[in-house]
Amino acid sequence: MAVVVGYVPTKEGRAALRRAAEECLLRRTRLIVINSNRGGKDLDADEATRFDEELRGVQAQLDDVGVEHEVRQLVRGNEPAEDLIAAAEEVEADFIVIGLRRRTPVGKLILGSNAQRILLDAPCPVLAVKAPTEG
């Protein structure tokens, strides 16, 4: 069994990664980090290099705290929700961890499409994490 986390280099993504790593240490299980990009013309070479560097940093952080992990950078043209759900099914995940953005009052009426799809279609429980408020 494992925990799957959707990771993007944002404060929400970092909060989800932190929480997922804590859960893996508590449960003594491995962490599957999924960084999913649509790719194509939306991902240029500089951006791809930045993502590579960011993911190497994630691996180093997880090594430092002793979390068994696997980092998958997926650029297959899928929506991130599809990649997270597929990974969770493949590893028979205990649960998925995702980061959620704070939204405006109008934005609260509509949950992000990836988050909504993961919450509704995941084969396991989903833990939604908010980034700490700054200030």
C-alpha cells in the first residue's frame, strides 16, 4: 500500500506534499509523488528544466526525513486528475492527498475541475489540504 500525492510547485502543492510525507511516516508506507503536466506547446524547455530541479529538491527532502518514495513526472497530455487516479489504482493507494487553493466567494461555488474529479472518481479516500495562511 502507499499514499499518492499530487504535487505542483505551489504553496498548496508543498502543503500537500508535507502532509502526505507525515502520513507516510506515521503509517510506515511509501509515498508516490505525481507531478502531471499536459505537456505539448504549454511546457517549454526552461519550464521543464525548472520542474526537473524542483522534483530533485522534493526527492532530497523526502530522503532527509526518511520517507520511502517514488517521484513520477508525467507529461502525457492527460489531466492531472486522470494521472492521480490511475496511480492510486495501480498501487492500491490507502488514500490520495491533494492541495486546494483558497477561492473567492464566487469561486467557492465551483471547485477546481481536477479536485472535483479526484474527489468523485478516486478509488480510495482523498485528503484535501489547504496551504497555511500567510500573515
